[in-house]
Amino acid sequence: MGWQDIRGRLPVLSGALALALTGCGGSEEPDARAGGASADKALVEDLEPGYLDKPHRLGTNAIDLTPIDFRKRARTRAFRTAVNDFADASVGLRVPVDGIPGAVGFLVPHATVERELRNWHVAYRARDVSVLRFENNYGFGQRDGIVLLPTTDQFEAIRAVGTDGINYDIENADILRWLRDLTKSIRSR
């Protein structure tokens, strides 16, 4: 099950289905001539000068959940080595992750994420690390947020980032229940 493309604030239809099925989205960059990333960067700068130069943080909106504390697992040599290897491979900018103790965040160019996410997911899962797209900016203005967690338990990862459909009154526990049921039905085939 492809659950590597998650974000704490996804609507349930686009988020939960993306989690359960493939989650990597399209494979092409938006065309700058038709708007795309270049035009969006200019628009963002026009609307809020200096915004793209501000330090960024990743974080969960799971304020009603008790955070999963990954700090002990994140201190292992294997996880630290995986994080360093990811930094080298992704050429990403390391950023803090608020609300998920022990998680490590990176801002990585969208095109790189689109090209490599599945490969990272497979390679790092073998190292007991989950690589998750936490924020997908679709190539418009900012890099995508990637979170590394020292776990391969998909349900633990989804709970940790707090994926919900709050605009539809669907909480994180509802999504986890739905995904567990979906997983059971797929395994029973």
C-alpha cells in the first residue's frame, strides 16, 4: 500500500485515498509558461515580499492527539546515518518538525520528490525509516516538505502526522480506522 505521500491537513478524499493507494501524484512539473512554479514565485513575492526567504518549519495540526515520541528511536546510529544519507541524496534543506518529537524534516525541490519518492520509500523502509511527503506544494513557489520517521508502521506514521479530514468532521482516528479496514479487506482477497 502506497502511504508515503501524507500531509497533516489533507482533506479526506484526496488525502486518505492518496495514502491508501499510491500517493505520489503526477509526474510532471507545471509548465512555467502556463503559470507554473516561476509565475507562482513571482506572485508570492508580489503578495508578501520576502516570504520565500523566511525560515520554514514543518508541523502537524494534530493538537488533539498525544504526540508519538520518536526521540529514543531517532537517537540510534542507524537512523542518524539514514538521515545523513537522505540529506546527501535529496540535497534538501533540513528544517525543524514541530509536534512530532524525533521526526526530521527537509524541504526538497518538488521535481526531485516526484522523481525519487517511491525509490526513497523502498530504500529507507529497508532501513526501518519512513520517508513521507508531509507538504506537497506541486512545484508552486516552495519546496515540498519531507519528514523522516524512525518507524515503518504506516498507522503509527499517519497518527503521528495527524492526517485528518477536519473540514468534513473526520478525525485522525476515523482515517486510521478506515485504513485498517481497507488493509484487512485487501489482505483477505
